[in-house]
Amino acid sequence: MADVKHVMISYNWECQEQMIKVKNKLKQAGYKVWMDIDSLEGSLLEGMGKAVEGSAVVLVCFSKAYQASTNCRTEAEYAYNLKVPIIPLKVESDFKATGWLGALLASKLYYRMDTDDQMEQNFPALLRALGTKGRVQSSTSSNGTKSQEVTAKETSSNVTEKAPANGQKFHTSNQKGYNWCFDRLPKTFKIRFKMKAKHDLHIGLSPENRDITDMYEICIGGEKNKITFLRRQLKAARIVSKETPNILDPSKFLNFTLEWDGRTVRVSKEGFGAVIEYTDPSPMNAAYLGFTTGWGSEGDWEFFDLKPR
């Protein structure tokens, strides 16, 4: 365990009780976790510096108190400067980061952990985001049996890949890149999702679990909620475009369906029908699902279970 980097929990003491619960759940899932109440040695700055340097990933537990804390800012900015991956955990329900913290987290997907219910709901997604970073063993249940969380070796074999969880919720801010937090998709699929945004909802279907040039890019409610279009390359010319005025609504969730049969991609909206459809004569491998909002828009998402066509 000594040579494995840890998951560092960077937090303000106002949420310490909740973060201890997160720490315990991570340890049960097989992760090596650093939290100051257990591991801080030497001077405060020296201890924080060593903690960041030994991190595989830093969980930034952001709130109003975190943003106002000089020590928290030091930890977060040091992690940023060292290019240590940062995963934000929201621990204050009505707080929105601004200033230095807003800039640090602007393009990152966060996970709500402000209540026990939110923790239980979002913890599986947090584990998927962490992947093998800081993991030292497969997780075990209280009776010592192996849980559904897999080891790094099992994950690399692509044998036990998981679909998006039923009712998994996310928030996306105005950002440049996609969020790729789901495992590999089936060869054909049908997925339902709910969405609430002003405009510019983006869905990516990619052969790889990241932004690449050759991938399908679907924009719903583009040009300030006026059109929907599809590209066959990232930020390239539009292959299909359709006028869809007011297809999105920032005040309520709307139901959509995304389908892929190996050649045709189709997005439908409940009560509207097909929003956009494209059959590719030379189809790419739509193996991974990414999502984001852009051009000044923020969005709330809820994904449901995948179903084979």
C-alpha cells in the first residue's frame, strides 16, 4: 500500500462529519484515503504539501466556507499547479462557486454529497469517476465477500463494464469539454435521460472515452435554443441540422431518448417525436457517451438504464 498514491479529501471543517462518512465509504470500496484528522504530520503547510504531492486525485469539497478558507485555497491551487486530478464534491446545496474557486471548478463535473441521501445516490458515480486512482484492492462488504466494484485488473479486461445507473443525476456548467463518466456502451443501445437547460445541450458518442476528432457530436437547442444539429467530427461542419425552437426549458426537466443501432443515431423528445436522426454510410464505433453544456448554459441531467434494442 505504501507505494500507492492516495485519494485526498480537501475540505473545510464545517463539513467534517459528512466527509468522514465519504472517507469510510471510500476505504470500504478499496481506496487509500488521506484526511487531515488521520494523517497530518509536521507543520500545517508541510503536511498539506506532502498530502497533495502524494495524491492520485484530490476531492475538493466545496462550499462557502471552503472558498473563504486560505488553507483550503492553498491545497486546491497546489493540486491544480501540480496537475493532480481534481474531482469536486458539493457539500452545500445552494452554494455556487465564484472567484478563484469558480475558475478552478468551472469545467469540472461535481457530485453532491451535502446530505446522506445525496451521498448514497451519487457515490456510485464518484467511484466510476475515480476508477483505479488511489485504489489498492477490490472492495469488500461487511461480511468479507467481494462487492460489485472491480479491481484495476478486472477493469482493464473490459469484462465487467457497467451501464449508467438508473436515475443518476449530474450538473454541468458552461465548459469546453465533454464529461466521460460512463463505462463502454453496448453495440446497440437505447438510453433515456431527463434534461433541464436554457440552450446548447451537447451529447458525444465516441470510439474512445474522451474528446477526439472523429466522434459524433449532437447539439440540442443550439444558437440560443433555436436549432438542433449533428456533426461527424468534433467542432466540424454540421451533417444534419433542424429548426427546433424552444426545444429546451430551463424551468423544468424534459424527457429525451437516445438510440443507436450500429448505423443510425436518433434523439427523440417526449411529446415531440424525433428531434434529429442520422444514418451514417460509414459508421463509427459509438462506444462511449459524453455530455456537456456550453455557450453560457448550465444543465441538470438525469440518466436512466440502457436497454438493448
